[in-house]
Amino acid sequence: MLRRTLIALTTATVMTAGFAKAESHAMDIVDTAIAAGTFNTLVAAVQAAGLVETLKGPGPFTVFAPTDEAFAALPAGTVEALLADPVALAAILTYHVVPGAVMSSALTEGLTVATVNGAMVTFTLDGGAKINGANIVAADIMATNGVIHVIDAVILPPM
């Protein structure tokens, strides 16, 4: 059974380097990612896929944001190939977005949720919170139109 947990935005926030509480909550998801300075590849990908306007929209959205290091860990040439293919890029990026604001406190072992892409993601909690095996390294970074959870890998939708 599909379990969707959509929780209203709250002001509780777990902050990490690159995110200041006042900055992140006063900006939308895109501007929060830009201000952090650790999501340059993600921001470039969102721009190349034509998703900026959507992610600046009213939402709420939950974005599982891979860091620049996560993109750098992909096989050589992958990022460049994706940037040249906006359709494939959009499919991957929308796999990192869940409709609604899902706070880390709502995650449960084995929870499955539909992404904007339409495919499902699964959360595990053993050894720390993970989405499809990618570690959630920072959680509940608030933006005006949703929440960002930082992940250490790019997750790929099923083919």
C-alpha cells in the first residue's frame, strides 16, 4: 500500500554548513540551493531541464538534493550527457522531488512514496535515514515553498 506522508511546513529546521536558518526559510527551494553553494551541479541541471520555474512555484515540494560531490561520483561524462538531454535529465531530477512537504520525522522504515516522476522511492532507517540507498546527510532545510533534504548520491529512477 502506498503510504504518502504530507506534513505542513514547520519552522523546525536541522541546519548544516552552507545553510543559515534565516536565509533558507526566507527563500524558495531554488534560491536556497543557490545560496548554499554546494549544489552548483544540481542548479545547473534544474536550469538545463527547464524546471526552475516549477521549483520556484508555490509547492510545497520535498527535494532530495544531491551535492556537487554526489554528481561528481557519477561515471565520467554522465553529467555532461544528461545536461545535453533535457528529457532524460528532467526524468532523473523529478525522481528527486516528492509532492508536499515531507519532514524527516515522518520517515519510517520501508516507507514508499511516489515522486513527481511517477516512480516510487523507498526509505530505510537502519544505520541512518536513506532514500533508495542514498544517505540523507542533512534534513529539514526549510524554504518558502517546501523542504530540502541533502543526499550523498544521485538516485536513478527504474528503467
